[in-house]
Amino acid sequence: MSLFAYRRPEHLRRTVNGLLSNPEARRTPLYLFCDAARKPEHQAEVDAVRRYAESIGGFAHLELIRRSENLGLARSIVAGVTEVLQQHESVIVVEDDLLTAPHFLSFMNAGLSCYAADEQVGSIHGYTYPVDTQLPETFFLRGADCWGWATWRRAWRHFNSNGSELLRELRCRGLTRAFDLGGAYPYTKMLEGQIAGRNDSWAIRWHASCFLKEMLTLYPARSLVSNIGNDGTGTHGGNEETFDVELCQRRIDVQRIECRQNEAALAAVARFFRRERRIDKRIVRRVRSALSAIKSVAR
């Protein structure tokens, strides 16, 4: 298992404690990648992360990788996943702001084992969106995801770090609308932002790489991962409750299912994104209206 950390020691502590609640942790080797400080004012927090990292126990083995230069989130994850997959056939990937349920590792391991030989399956994912309908015990969606996931060496070789090539292929094949969930979420715009340097997302390139290869990701019925980083403390995080979920405390039963996208689950995820975007737009309108009223009074 690979865990990526930067400068949030308390978030990392919660993440590690969540992983240690999994009975499989003591049989799981942990590769902990600690990025170097990007700014001098980050050094004290980076040092605190590394001090805590040295004290971690409870896993089969701990390998601490201290970066000597700041790679940033995207380069750190791409390099770390690649390094681990040079030694192992599969990897479980967690960032330092993800809280996992007690059966997260069992789901990851069962999914990796069950679909190891299925070239169409690109990854296993632990987070499930809080949709408005009951989902099947496990289901597939096309593409990839980034909040607590696992993959194989055979799938990761399809990762394309060149966002321009990915966008060009999406457009040439007329896939941008499908990539955007029928217009429900602006994944294409996110990829354009990565190309232009407005974001440093490895995840959008991983998603696009898998989507173009028509690879699938396996999801659980209820979320085994919660993002605790949307509190304004992260370099790339926000401060929103849109994606908050209650962690599933029961084991998810992984049985072989047909390797095809679940259209009902896809529709539910698209509805979720459309609903949240409508709410966001209403909030923006209200804020703008309030600001206009304040300016009018000030005049």
C-alpha cells in the first residue's frame, strides 16, 4: 500500500489510524511517501509529518520515502505508484486526507484478486458518491477515480501523463460529452485546466487514460472512504461538504459481476453532480445579490 503525505500531521495521523482499524493492516506493507517543503514556511509542518511517520507501527513493514525536493501532488503520486508497481503486481493508493472504514483493505484486496486477469478492469475504488438511490453491492463505471483506489501494473502502463494527447483523442473520437457524464460534470474543462497549468491534477489524466481505453472501475455500494481534507487545509483541497459521506461499517461482498458499466449507477452519479452544481449556482447568485445589496447601502 502506498500512502502520500505532505504537511498535515494530524490529517496523516487520522488516516493512519483509519487504516490500522483494518485487520489486514498488520499483513500489509506500507510505503509512505513524504514530499519535501515547497516553501520555507512549510518546513516545520513537513518536519512534523516526518517525525510522526517514523513512529508508525502496526503494518507488516514500513518503508519511508523522504523526497529531497518538492514534487507536488501529481508528480509525487505518479512517481510513487510507478515505483511501487516496479516491485509489486498491484498497489493500493491512499492520500493523507482520506479516512478509511474497517473493511476498506478487505474490499481492495478482494477486488484486486477477483479481477486481476480482467484487462477491461482498470482499478478498484473505495469512495462512493452520496447518490439518491440504492446501489448494487458492487458496480462498474467507465474510467478511474482518486479517493482510495487500487490498480495493477498491467493497467497503470496505460497511464498517459500528456494531457494534450488525451484531450485530442477525446475530441477526435467525439467522447467529450460522455466523458463529462452527459454534461453533468466538467471533466473536459478540468483536463483543459491541467494542460494550461491551472491545476496539477494527476487524477484527471488517470481518469481520461482509463476512459479512452474503455477500462472500468469497481465501486462498493456504500463508501468505504471519507475525504477529511475539504477543510481548507490542503494545497489542492476546497472547503465544501458536497462529497461528505458516512463510512460504511459492514463488509462489502465482492463477487464476480459482468464487466460492463452500470448505467443506472452512472445516471445516479450524473444526477448527483447536476444537483450539486445547481445548488452551487444558487449559492453564487445569493452571494452576489447580498454583495450588491451591501454596496447599495454603502453608497
